[in-house]
Amino acid sequence: MPASYVKPYVKRHKNDATDAEAICEAVTRPTMRFVPVKSDEQQSVLMLHRVRELLSGSGRCL
């Protein structure tokens, strides 16, 4: 679940307990959309593209 979907449900200062409470609140909403988990292969391909971008000089500064 994207953090931007949970943020509106955080009521107090940021810590693990309030984050967990906000996640639980957000999950119970019927209109909540979830982000699919990327496979190891998808993650490695994305990493390869990032490295190529950085090595080619066209990548942005970090």
C-alpha cells in the first residue's frame, strides 16, 4: 500500500505505533487500492536500468 494512501489516517506524531494504527485504519476502507509486490526479477531489472543510467552519465545526481 502506498504511504500516500495511509498518510491521511495518521492522527498524531509519527512513530511505529501511530503508523501501524493508520495502516489498519486505511486497510479497512473499501475503496483502498493496493500496490502489487514486485518479484525479485522485476527488482533486479529495475536496478540494472538505474545502474546503466548512472554509468552512462544521463542519470540525475543523487
